[in-house]
Amino acid sequence: MATKGTTKTLWSLIGVVVFMGAMAWAAVPFYNWFCRVTGYGGTTNVATGDSSQILEQTIKIRFDASKDRGMPWEFKPMQTEMTLRIGEDGLAFYEAYNPTDRPIAGQAAYNVAPFDAGAYFNKIECFCFTEQVLMPGERVEMPVSFYVDPEIVNDPDAKFAKHITLSYTFYEIDLPEETQAALAKEEADTSSVN
């Protein structure tokens, strides 16, 4: 009888460990999805085109970059800030470098501070919309095209923002299947030549 209770407890503990592991693995993608859907945490909007209006009022945009603890890339903004008129298109660049001897795929999570301004920060094009793959020793410049929606001046909470900080954090992800297949083909072709 005591063995039956011990076995049940053991399986319950294994189930808890497996569940917690699955939740930890899914935390980053789930949080990114949640922020995009709700706008929580200063998540930005995605624009289909330029702003229809440009105001004389200016706002300062600051750029920030960080990496997940295990991400081996070097990652930084190529400019720390710029001043734009509200509604004017901005173009900024970030630089990523893979100093390792292996290909690495990454995905950027992003947010905007102050959080109230996130709903008015519109990205037209961004490297964060897709996964990035850097080959060994590869260095790339990654653009982000954006504008601040003029409606920000009508928001009672966001209209007092004098600056907006756009932050990215890169996380390592699994290599895409097509990249893995291309690398395997390249390795097989090299082996057959030798």
C-alpha cells in the first residue's frame, strides 16, 4: 500500500516538472504574442504605410539593445537617439555580429517606453518581424522604419511624452529548417567533392 502512494506522488512530481519545463520554454513566445495582441508593455503597432500628417512638434527617439543571457551575438544600435517631427518617417539601424564558428538564428522581442506611447509608435518595416540567421563571422546592419502617430498629442496620458525609447532583446532560436537543409546539402556537396 505504501508503495502505491509513493508511486502516485512520484508521477505527480514528474508531471509538475514536465509542466513547469513546458511553461518556461513557451514563456517568451507567449509573452511576445500577448503583448502584440493587447499592447501591454509598450508593444508597438505595425503600419502599412506612412503617416498621413506631420506635425511641427518634435519628439526624441532613443534606441536600446540587449541580448538574452545565452545569446552569443554582439548586438547594438548604430545610433543612440534621433529627433523627429511627430508623424515624420524615421529610419534607424541596429548592428548584429556573430563571433562564433557556427550559424546562429535569433528573434528580437521589442517594446517601447513609456508604455503609454507604445500604441502610437508605428513600425513600417523591422528586422524584428522575422527571424534572423547569421553565419559564422557575419556582421549585418538591420533597419527599422517607423513613425510616431500624430494622435499621440490627443491622448491625455501619452501627450506629455518628450522622448520614446525603442528597446530590442535578441533571443537565440533553433535554426530554420530551410537553413538546416541548406547547410546539410552544402556539407554533403563538400564531402562528395573530397
